Amino acid sequence: MRQNEGNSDIRERLAAAGLPIWRLAKAAGIASTTCTLWLREDLPKMDPRRVQLLAALQELEQQERTGQDGTAKDGNANDHGDS
């Protein structure tokens, strides 16, 4: 990672989930160029931009874990009491 990259925790979570920055930007409702610019500077913990990015990232991570159709990645449906 380059020395001056801010928000390394967000970048690391994106990498771990295999998500590109443009998907984070789309989920956050901002342009990918805006997202890249926001990630360049180290945003304070309670900065509204950081909060917006973290909320979008959490949503994307949840989608990756469950699949966008609500099923688990292994193909099993979420527990709906069918057993």
C-alpha cells in the first residue's frame, strides 16, 4: 500500500471482500471519482463522508455474505423456519 493512502481500514475491508472502489461509490450514492478523492485523505472517525462510506461498505459486505437474492453464498436459503 502506498505510504500516504488514508482510510486504510476501509481500503483493507474492500480488498478483503474483493470489492472495487466503484461499487463502494455506487452503494454510497456518489461518483467513483468522489469516492477516490475522499479515500485519499484520512477522514476523522465521525466525519459524515466516512460514516457514509462505512455504512455503504457494511451493506456491500452483507450482500456479499448472503448473496443479493437473500440466499447464503453456499446456496442454502436463509433460515425461514422451514426445517
